[in-house]
Amino acid sequence: MAFRIASHLATAVAVIGLTAGSAAAEEQVEVLHWWTSGGEAAALNVLKDNLKKEGVDWKDMPVAGGSGVQAMTALRARVTSGDPPTAVQMLGYDIKDWAEMGVVGNLDDVAKEGNWDKVIPAALQEFSKYDGHWIAAPVNVHSTNWLWINKAALDKAGMEPPKSMDELFTMLDKFKEQGITPLAHGGQPWEDTTLWEAVVLSEGGMDFYKKAIIDLDTDALSGDTMRKVFDDMTKLRGYFDDNFSGRDWNLASAMVIEGKAGAQEMGDWAKGEFLRADKVPGKDFVCIRFPGTQGSVLFNSDQFVMFDVGDDQHDAQMKMAKAVEDPGFQVAFNTVKGSVPARTDVSDEKFDDCGKKGMKDLAEAAESGKLAGSLAHGHAQPSSVKEAIFDVVTQHLNGQLTTDEALKRLPEAVAAAQ
């Protein structure tokens, strides 16, 4: 492969080469993934069935754990032992890391045939390509800057969905008057930062988000706009219930579903919780972009990376990559996952109102240059920088740092992590 870095992780490359010749002759893909919930598993069956029609058997390697951390640990063990899987579900900078090791396959031929350059947003291609070559097939696009609102509580407040931070605070005050938790929140670092990055986008716009989060500009990380962000976070903290610390995100979603809370800021995977509870968009809950962020999208994307396991498996890998980008699969999977298709040319006919909005927002943001990777979900910075920001955001939200201290610590933590 022209873009292999032979000097990096040479041992892993060598052991992969040793195992390639002993691969089974029949076409088969062994797939490492963490989609283990009922809806996700059902959606994956569409992909399995499509491959079966192409004469490709599917060998499942599920690794539970929604963040993918456990899956990456399992992958490292497999590669080190000289037995890499055929394909692996990956996110963001993990894709870049494995590509740099020189152990991934080349998808250029199937990408050219499928016109991926034209139908997959450039922001996703930043992770789907390495050294100019396609190395991953994106399955979906999740976006993180959503607000999920209990419709009954909103109607009781006599309000329209908020379009600004000031209107958000007004709505939350009205929810407080109703005797419910105004803002459901799960107190885990990634959840704290999912909320924080939405506030960054709301207060500063996409140009500021990119300057602060993508470029890590010191002045942006410590200036007046970031001060407003941290002040907003302090105010938002006042709308949480006392038991938020350590709560899982789906339990916060359940609070909104059950009417115990008015709203939750969370990525669009939260929609799956509402749908599984037989709630209907527009009737039982409202989905809007986080106030002040309409027109911009912060994303993360699940992708399948094909490992370099030998020429005899190449055809099966290409069939799988092609099947992943098939519009029928993109619809079948994403309608249950809560995400939207990675392809911008897929019809929205079978998606609900929130899905239709998500697809429209994605296409418009990609066209306008207002589509950027989510920090909280591994698409804006490598893990070392991400974790450094997590620490500051969570400490500030929990009252361990004042805003002044956070503004000083944030650029220091980022610099130390780079």
C-alpha cells in the first residue's frame, strides 16, 4: 500500500502479513463493533442480509460498551496477537491513529465506484481518508447540539421552543415553577462537555467554536466569550436536580420522557429512547437545535475501517464497504439509531420529523461550512486534549473551579496535553 508507514508499528504489520496467507478461502467478514442494543442489532441485520445475498458470510464480534473504549482494547489485543478482524467500527481520531500505524486497507476503488467524494460531507472525509486514500466507510452522522423538550411541559409554560440562551433560561425558569427538574443532566465528563460545547457554539458561533476547539487558540480559550460560556454553565448547573452526578445519559432522557424533567441537551441518539417509549416527535416531545446553534452542526460519525488482512479477503471487504454505503442500509440503520445517513443524497421519506430536520440541517451545514467535529465525542481533538478539557469543564461545573480559575486552567491544560 502506497500510504503504509512501514516504520511505525512494524511488528503489528509483520504479524498481520503472517496471518494473511492462512485466511479462509471462502468470502467472510469478521466485524468488531459495539452495537449490541436491540435496535442496533436489528439494523445491523440489514447489512448482514445484504452481504449474504452477495455471498459474504458475517462473523460477529460484538464488544459491549457504548463509547467504543472496550472495543479498541479488544482490537489492540487482536492486532498484537497477529489476528486482526476484517472490519472494525471506529470513531474519529481512533481512525487516524490506526491509519498512522499502517495496518488498514484501501477502499479507493469502491469509493470511486460509489462516488463517495461527492455524496459524503468533506468534514466526514477528514476521518474517512488518510494520506489521500479512502480507509473507512461512514455509516451515519450523529450530531450533539440538540435540545429535547417535554411537549406537555412546554405547552404548560405557554412558550415556543427557545431560540437563544436568554429564551432557554426563561423556559427553564417556567419549568422550575411547575415543580419539575428544569434540565435533566447526567453528570459524567463526556456529558458535561457535550453541554459545554453546545454553549460554546451558541455564544460564539461556528467561527469561534473552530478557533477555540479546533485551532485551540489561547485567546479564544481564555477570553470574554469563553467567560460567558463558563458563566452560562454555572447558571445551567442551577437547573439540575441534586442527584445528577454520575447519572447515565439515558436515565436523564427518561426523566424528560416521564415528565419528571422539562428538557435535556444531548446528541440525537437520545431520540431512540423517546421512540422506544412510544413517544412521537411533535406530539410528546420537541427536538430543536440547542438555542443559538441553528444552522450549525457538531457531529460524530460511526465508520467501518477495513484492516489489511490479505488479498484473498479484499473482495469481501469491498462488498461490505459498498453495502455500508447502500442507501437502503443507510435508511434502515439510521431510522432506528436516531442518527442520519452519512450520504447526503439519501431520501428522507422514511424518517420522522426529527430525522428529516437532522438530514436537512446536516446538508445545509456541510454546504455552508458550519459542520464541525464534536469535541466531547472524539471528532475535534485527540484523546489527550479532549480529556484535558473534560477535566476543566467538569471541575468548573461541579464548583471546584471558579470561572476565573477555569479560564486560566483551560489553555494551560490544553498546552500540557499537546
